[in-house]
Amino acid sequence: MATDKELSDFLENVERRAFKQAVYAVRKDESALDIVQDAMIKLAEKYGDKPAAELPLLFQRILQNTIHDYFRREKVRGTWVSLFSSLGAENEDSDSYDILETYEAEEGTEAAESSADKVERDQVLAAIEQEVQKLPRRQREAFLMRYWQDMDVAETAAAMGCSEGSVKTHCSRATHTLAQALRAKGITL
């Protein structure tokens, strides 16, 4: 059984990566935050009594299911919104969100880095993120779990509900697609 400290430490360590994974999937920061929060709450409420070693796999599965639930809700919501769209006014709150507020907190983490290096690194990371977002859903999931979450093939297969061979195929296709797209942009890593 995981202690409260182990559960808390696990959630603290996985928070940023889970957020990034959710952002890649839903492409909305606010929705991604909600998804990660819901997944963390579900893990704590329903599986907090599980051994600490099982938490990463359980959390990944919960996170993926929460992302799938989000898309199901959006599909239903989109149907109703399109039916009644002519009745409502435009949402004025969408203009109040400032993307710079999200990224300001991360500035300064590489204090020794020159401004030119920082700009170049940011541009390369933006290009990589853009290409990861273009990957098909299953390839993106496998790629992020294997290389972002550092999960092994068996854990990834269990979290995705597929065979280990499928995970290897998805990861291989994703890395080849990413390498080709980044080379076309002049980025070699």
C-alpha cells in the first residue's frame, strides 16, 4: 500500500508530464489542466490504497480514459452547440486569456543560457511540439508514454490496452515521422 507521502510525491512528479501529455491530446491548456486534475483525483480516491509500484501504470490508464471522456463530452456538447448556435451571443471570455501568463513562470530556469540560445531552443522545442501534435493519436500516446513518461514497453502496452508489438510499431512510426518532419525543417538532434 502506498503511503500518503508516496502518493503525494508520485502526483507531484507526474504533474508536469501529464499536463503536457493532455495538452498534446486536447490542444487546450484549460481543458488539459482539468483533465490532469480529474485523473489525479480519481487515482487518489479509487486507487490510493494500491502499492506505490502500481501507481504509474494506473495513473496512465486513468489519464488516457479521462482524455477519451473529454472528447466524448466535447462531441456531445458540439452537437448541442451547433443546434442552438444561432440563439446565443459570442463568448467574450476567449479574448481575456493570455498565453504569456502560462509561460512566464518557466522563464529563467536556464539562467546561464544566452538570449540567442534560449530563443533558438524555444523555436526548436516549439517545432518538436508542433510535429508531435500532428502524430496520429495512438502513435502520439505510445511515443509520449515511452519517451516522455519513461515507461517500458510492457507498461505502455498495458496502459494503452494493446500488445507490446503494437507499442513498438507505434513508437517506431512516430520516431521516423518526427525525424523526417524535423529534418525537413532543418532540425537535427
